Amino acid sequence: MITVHHLEYSRSQRVLCLLEELGVPYEIKVYKRNPKTMLAPPELKAVHPLGKSPVITDDGQTIAESGAIIEYLLDRYDTKNLLRPAVGTPERLRYNYWLHYAEGSLMPPLLVALIFGEVQKAKMPFFVKPIVKGMVGKVRSFYIGPQIKLHYGFMDQELQKTPWFAGHQFTAADIQMSYPVDAGLSRGASAGQYPKVQDFMSRIKQRPAWQKAEAKVGDFGMPI
């Protein structure tokens, strides 16, 4: 049976949702973050050398990285291509694009936003705080804010064309996109400015697979 090594508030929530969509049985091993550092516990390194999540084990194989896990699960268990458009179609091209866009293009500015947010909250000498505050403000003004606006505006326009990222059919690319989209909405992307993006997230969270997965591990919470 597939084992999902699930780290709380992490990308592994996508793997749980995908398995629920596929109706494939699996078991979960839950790992808690360090409450001070919010890093993964060292036990995860016993599963994969990097000690990060998501990672699954299946039939003697250990697979890490969201995209690689998604492709593996679809190749092995989605024999009817229910969550992946047919090869050679325009929808498949869009599917491939969004599957890789999620981590390759959308996540980097969101990670920068997270890091600089933590920097500003860190303890430091009082005379350093104004310098750090000014530095963080400039990064937010010149990079983080414009990048979030660029990407969320782009996604909102695309979702005006079709209800899902790859087209009219819900696919695994939508599951892959759900994590960074939700992260951005919680880090400064105003839902009111991007109604199609907000609607996408609302529909994802209403799907039975999302709700079943979340019920098994508890509230997914804010993505990290």
C-alpha cells in the first residue's frame, strides 16, 4: 500500500487530495513541524535524505517532489486518464504548463514573501529594526508586490477562459496549483482583485476529495 509521509501545513496535502480523487487506498504517517522553527522533524530524513515533504513510498520505491509524485501516481493508477488530458491535445499542453508553473514560476515570489516576513518578525537589536524594516519594505515594493500582482492577474485572466487551469476538465494540474494559489491569497493577493482565482480555490476546497483528505489529517491550515 502507498504510504504518504505527510508533513503538516505542507505540499503533501496535494498528494492526499490526488489519492482521494483517484480512489486509491493509502496510509498516512504524519509529521509535526518544529513549533519554533517550523521546519520538518529529523525523522523525515530516515525516509528521504533531504528530510522534506512530500514523499511517498510504494512497492519498494521512494518518490519525492510534488510533480514527480503526481506523474508517478497518474502513470500507475490513473489508467483511464481521468485526471490528465490525452497526449497530443491542446489541453495536455496546458496541463503540462500549469503542472510546472506552480513550483517553477508561482512559488518563488511567495517563498521570498514568507522569508522576508519572518526576517521582519525576528528578534534583533532595536537599532537594527529600522534598517531591516526599510529593506523588507523595498523588497516588498519592488519585487514581492509586483510579482504577486503579475501572477495573480495572469491566472485570473486564464480562469476567465475555462473553469480549470487545463481547460473544462478538472485535472491533477489544478491540485498542483491549489497549494501556491492558496499560499498567495494568504500572503497579500487580495481575493477581491482576483475573483476567478478565489472562485477556483473555493471550488477546490468544496470537492469531496479535498474534504476527505483534510478530515484524515486535520485542518490543512495556511500553506507554508
